[in-house]
Amino acid sequence: MRLPTANRLARIGIDQATAKEIRRALETAFADPEGDLSTSDHVTNGLTAADEILQKAGLSHGVEYIGHSDDSQHEVWGIEYVNMGDTYRVTLLFDHYRNQFDVCSWGDIVETAAEGAYP
């Protein structure tokens, strides 16, 4: 899995220094030498760290999850994202179904899913 670059993170509407700080926080969240966290835990830790950085700038409002119809007690397939206060504002998100980070609005993804182009 690839982490988003600082340049891509800057699309959120933040300066390069903040983007680099978020990138380092994501790297730290995924650098677990013991390997005792699931990927889902790494994602949540990384998004929470990014949210804390963005909250200092007054930009975010926590980490949230949009469920997927195939979610179970043991597996998640939805989208976890930093809430930026607007459905169509660019944010950092993780798509558990595709197992990848993205920097876009979650509203656009939901619309695409409603059109049948997204699982």
C-alpha cells in the first residue's frame, strides 16, 4: 500500500510544511516493528494523527467511517476519512475495499457509487 505524497496531501488546502507533517504522521502510524496492529488499526491511527494536525489549523472535525454493505464484525470495506466539515471538500481518506489512501472528497465517491461505478 502506498501512502500519499506531501504534494498530493497539499490538495487538502494546506501548506507544504503541514502536508509533510501529515506524511510523517502516516509513516509513523504504519511503522510498527512488532506487527501487532491490523492494517485497519494502522489506518485509523494514521487518520487520527492527520486529524490532530488539521484540527490545530481549525480545518477538521474528527475521523469518520462510511460503511459498506459487505462490512462484518471482523472486516471493514467502507471508507474512513478525516471530516473536513463539507461533503465535497477535499480530504484524506482510506478506501478499505481498494486498500488505498486517496486525497479527494468522499461526496464524489458516494455519488460515483450511486451511479454504479464504484463497488
